[in-house]
Amino acid sequence: MRDWLLEIRKSKDLTQEQLANKAGIARTTYSMIETGERGVTVENAKRIAKVLNLKWTIFFEENVHVPCNMSRYLEAQKTHQLRRR
């Protein structure tokens, strides 16, 4: 299970269906990715990451640690992405 993905989605106050719709993928596909029942393609990783304001490569890291202060983590991610533009 990708607990980190669940935590980030919930911190954004999104349901699986809302996130899937924003990412342009089926809710069942997203659900299986989140629960670890299905691997994620690069294309879907990019779509989901865009909705959550994350780097898409996070889906392919072996160990993902979600900070206790999720809002600070997400703000730092957003700031980092803005600087890169």
C-alpha cells in the first residue's frame, strides 16, 4: 500500500474519485495504484503528481517518507516547483 499517497490525497481533502477525475484516469485505476494492487505507469504518475503538486518520480522511489507536518511539506514542494519555472 502506498500510505504516503493516501496521506497526501487526504491532506488535499480529495476523494479518490475527485483526484482521478482531475488526473484524467479511472477511479478504479487510481484506487488500485493507491492500495498497491497495481503498478503505476509513468504517464499516470505524471498525471497524479500534477494534481498533487509533487514530482512524478516519487512513485518510483523505494522509500517515501511523509513528514508529520504535511501542509509544510506540500508548501515546500509548491515553492520548489515555482522556482523551477
